[in-house]
Amino acid sequence: MIPRAFIVCILAVLGWHFARPHLPGFYAVPGQQRANYLRSQQFVHDAPADAKVICGSSMSDRLDAVKLGADHVKLTFPGGGPLTGLDLIQKTGRTPPVVWVETNVILRAAEEDLLDDALSAWRRELRERSPIFKEEGRPSEFGVGFLKAVATKAAKALETPKAAAALDQDTFNDVMKANRKHLDRKPDPKDLATKIARLGTLIDDLQTKGSKVILFEMPFDQSLTELAEPTAVRNALHERFPADCYCWLDLSQAEAWQTTDGIHLPPAEADKVVARMLEFEKEAR
């Protein structure tokens, strides 16, 4: 005899499958990790095969997707790094015409849980059969989106929204102090060598298949650029990927780029990076 709980579960899944397409488009991703999962799933299931791809961290995540254009897809994962996006490309068997690789955060390993979620055969099959198994189809995301829409509407009725305030100077100084402490430590040589080797394998594989790979370092506060970690990473990268053999976009770290916290660019500065990237793509054709 089939347990009643199993029957109820099946009926609930079928009910949500048929009801979800007819419900309003409320959904909100609760948290950074779920947002990363959403982005990886959208790449696997929805991204055009000829899309240009940007692999990176929260630093390149600041690049405006609208200004980049619909022919670009971001595999930029806050809390992660470019190895996750590059692994995702390789394991889906894709060959994007252009792959941008942000080099700032290569010391972060690929996120295996995210890759497993996006690439496991049974999950991919379920998501192809019904959108309710995708991140944006989850009942919890619908519920959060609905509540968020109601709260936003209520807030607008009660008060005039204010622009987000920038960090005050004392807070900014504290953040910069923490940044210097974190970045002024030399990376473990073996770990750095391992990450560089993995990066080299993934990039060489893409180029062998026909992708044009462009490496770039996202700009950040000038006072942090020559500290121990970024210097060691930069030197190791240029030794493994010399400019006469690999394609680099030089964003001139010597320039005084404005940041929100020493590491991340505000929209106006990120837009300058986007403009340079698009111009570089045209020149590199």
C-alpha cells in the first residue's frame, strides 16, 4: 500500500507544477548562496550557446549586465572566484566565443556544492521537465518575492525612499584597515601553484577548443594593489600567462579608481570597465 504522505507529496508537486505558470511573477532569492545557485542554473539551462561569458567574483559582479548586453553572461559569484565559472563551462561542454577571466580572486577554489547542484544529471533532467525544480520555481522563492513586493509597496506608501548612504569616513577607514591586513599576507606557495595550474588547464582547454580567453584584473583601491597577496598573485599569473602568448586587458591599476569599500567599484566606475571591455572585444576581432 502506498503511504499517504507519499501520495500527498506527489499531488503537491503536481499542483505546483500546473499552478506556477499561472501565478504572478513574484520571486526573490533569499541570500547570496541561493543567488549564486540561480545564476549557475540559468547558465546551464537558459544561456545561449554563443553567449560571451565573464568568470569572476563579487568584484566583476559589479559589472552592469544591461550595459554589457544580452550577448554576455555573468558567471561572477560573490563569495567565490573565477574557477567556479570556468569549471561550469568545461563540465557543460560549452565553447563560448569569448571568455573573460577576472584574476583577482583565483585563490578561491571552485564551489563543488554549486557545481554539483547545477550539473548533476538527475537535477538537470528534472529542471528540463519542469521549471518548479529551478531556483526561481521554488515555492519559498515565490513566497519571499510575494512578501517582499507587499512590504515594498507598503514602504512606498509610508515614506519616500532614500538613496543608500555611503560608508562614513570612520567606517571606511576600519574597512580599509581590514583589507590591508587581509591582503598583506603572502599566499601559500603550494596553494597558489595549485590554483594557477588549474586555471592554466581550464584556459588552455578553452583556447584549444576555439574560445578567445581574455584575462583582466578588476581595479581596486590604489593603496592595496601592491600588497603581498595581490603582488604575488599578479606575478604568478603573468609568469604562467605571459602577454605575448595570452590576451590581457590592462585596466591600468596606476589610475586612481574610486571604490565603495576599497575592493568593489561603484556603478560609475564599473561602467568605465564595461566600456573598456566592449571596446577591447571590438579591437580583438
